[in-house]
Amino acid sequence: MPDSKFMHGKVRKLSMTILLNGNYQGGEFQFAHYNKLENKVETPDFKNAGSIIVFPSFMEHQVTPVTKVTSGMRTLATDEITATEIAADAVGSSEIAAGAVAASEIASTFDISSKTVTLPAAAVTAHVTAFDDTPVRNDIATLALHSAIADNKAAYNLSNAFIDQFEDKTGVDVETDVTYDATGEHFSTIAPGRTGSATTISVTGNTQHSTNKAKFGTSSFQTYISGSAGQLSASPTNTAFGSGSWTIEYWVNFNAINNWQEAWDLHGPSGEYLDVYQNASTQTYPRVAGLVFISNTTSENYHPATTTTGQWDHRAFVRNGSTDFKSYLNGTAQGTTTAGGDSMPTNVWNALTIGSGTQANWDDFRISDTARYTGNFSVPTARFETDANTMFLLQSINQTNGNTTFIDSSPGATSATGNYTSTTQTASASVSTMGIVVLYKNNAGTATLNTDLVAQVSANGGTNYSSATLVAGGTFSTGINIAAVSGVSVTAGTTPKYKISFANQSSASKETQVHGVALLY
């Protein structure tokens, strides 16, 4: 007992702890024992709610921190518990009932930068408006087409788009019953040409379409095959040039050189002729006989040009009004003769033959009633397209080997249906949705989108196409309309391309022209 009388009855002798509940982890009751050999901490079994433990008050004791509350939480006062008072990862989503913690029970600021917070999608979209970039992308694509037209730019790429306003045909790989108009820079199924009917072409001997050589596409037409004579014959009704200008041109690839054999000739009704011969020294000669429009009035004129077997050469023979006659080899004049102003026959020239003595492959044999070239020129890099000055045009466009059907396409052609596809592009990542902007013109009639004019897109190089339902998008420029669509689901891939198809086309009734395409991916 303390000696001081003031302390009597005031010193605790026994202590008692009552466990009110057990809905927590940690919070263990412990005693400390000391002796000369060791210090020992004892943790009695004291876990069940309602348990009482009584011990001498002088015994050193403690309660460890509570690490987790498992149930029966009470409402906490604002800022009562801070982050430093909760063990790491002590509280998970399973320990907090929905709505159990109100905003007022959470500290006004706490750092969770080191944690991963998962929110349900609905909790985000309910407060965030999704951004649709379709109008922006379409506007950028349309602007890119404007820029390409202003700069006369051929097909080119943006990061996620392919732009082509058809400055040429380099952005197109396959054409089926469509034509490219190099002057108007557009595609359609209506090929402009001269008025009148096509010239009938007949085959004599060993002459056919062949896939052994091709200047354009996959075929050419071959004459005098393997030493076996053969030729093409026709009777043009529109080559009475009189004193006017004219051009005869073609591509040729000689397989062998025959001594003084005729390559082609155009005969008049009274023995006149315009032809080309070759000799054993691998030279070709244009000849004009019975026509005294040459200054020295001789009956023949020679402009020899060296011929090499096994290569494609462009030959052109041009009379420019009453001033001159030139022959060209690959764009370079081989000679010039001043004309005397005399006229070629004004009546029908009654015979055209091609390849009667020539072992060669040919393509794009064209006769025109105008001087296509008046000086040295760059040779054509694409097929000829018929126009109002084309009097005769013979081509071999992707024909099957051995086919013997030949057509003069100079009057132009009209196909009710047709299509073409773009070259295959390369995307930087896998593409599963695409869009397209199409510039089109109603040259005659009015096209119904998705019926008369159809667009399809593909992300796997054309293996699978998805229909792109075009929507009218206003006016691009005078006479040119916009149609567009975006968000088209496609079979995923990294090789995007498009396909444009025409239907129900008819000359002067419904003529739909496509002047540009922007493919978005």
C-alpha cells in the first residue's frame, strides 16, 4: 500500500478487458514477461465476443493494431481515418458494401496514384459524350481531293487514306467494261468516240491474241506466228483524209525480221498506198506511192528506222496539214518531208492490212484524222482512249491466248454495267472499319446511289468486299457531287482497296462518271 494516505484506495490492483465483438483482424491482446534470460510476449486466446480477461494491473500489456474490419462497420466521422492508418491492401471491394461509404466519410483528398482503379463502363459513358470524328475525316478527305485536283496530282497516300482524282490511271489495277477518259479525268462505262459504226476486222491465216508478250495488260495480238503467214484485214470507211491531217501509230514488238516484207498498208481505190516495209538490215521504211504531195514529186519516200527484235517500239506516221510528213520511232522524228499540198484520195480507201509479212506482236493500232504529234514527243505510257478524232482503234485488252475475235473500238462503247478496282494499299495496322468518299457526275440522267453507282471496300486485298452504303454529301464543284460513308465493318486486314461498280448505264440517258475517290482506313 502507498504510504501516502491520499493514495489509499486509489491504486489499481486488478485490470479487466471485455471483448465486445470479434469482427476484425489484428487487435490481439498481449502480455510482456521479463527475466534475466529473455523478454517474452504472450498472446492469450482471447477472440470470442463476450470473453473477459482479468490480470494484475502491474503486468505490462498491449493491443496490436486492427488490420481489417470484416463486418458491422460503424459510420466514421469525416476525416476520421486517413490513408496512413490503414494497412496496405487491407480494404478491397469485397469489404465495402455498395453505398456503405458516403462522400462525407472520405477524406477530402487522398493519393491513389499508385493504385489501379477499375470503373464500370456505364459509370464513364454516363458522364462522357462519345466523339464522332466521321465528319472531320470526311472533310479532310474532301479537302485532299480538292488539293489533288488543284495540283494535278496523281494518286497518293495520307497516313490512313488513299486519295485519287484520276490524273492518270496509276491508282487503278483492274478495269472491267469501263473506260478512262484522259481528257475529262474520270471513269465511266460510256467511252466517247467518233460517230458511225465500227469497222469489221477479219483474220487470215495464223493471227490471234497472244499472252506471250504484252505492252499493256496481259495480252497483245500476234501476226505471222512461227513463220506461218497471217494477217488482219479491214475496210475502213472513214479514212478519206483528202488534204487534211492524219496520224497512223501503233506499238510493235518484232519476233523476227523478214527481208522486204510488208508490216502494214492502207490502199486507195486507184492503187494508192501508204505502207511500211522492213528489210533484212533490220530497218523499216514508210512508203507513199501514187500520192504526189511530196516536194520532190517522187513516188516513194523513205525514212528508215532501225528495228530491234524482242523490244516494244512505238511507231507514228503523221501528216500535218499541207506542210509536212514525219515518221517517228519512240517519239523521235526519223525524217521530215515537205508536202506539196496535194490531196490524198477523197473517196474510200478500200483496204487496210496489218502484219501480212511481219512476225510480230502488236497493240493499240490507231488511225486518226488529226496530227497527234507535230514534233518529238514522249511516248504514251498508257493505252490509247478513243475520241472524236479516232477513225480506227484495234487493241488487245487482257484477251485469252488464241482468241481470234478483233474489234474496232473507235466509235466508243457503251456498257450497261462495269466496274474497276483500286490498287492495293498498305495500312500501318490491322483495319476492321473503313470509309469512302466518292466524287461523281451525272453527265446524263441521275444516278441512284447504291444502285446505279455502288461502292465496296476491303481490308484484305479484295478477298472480301463489304458494301459501302453511299449517302449524298452535297456539291464538290460545278456539276460534281459528293457521296460518302464511314464506319463500314470489314474483314480485318492490312491491305485496303476499293471497288466501284456501275449499273443501268445508257448513252445520253444515264451516264455516271466517277471523278475521284478517297479511301479511309
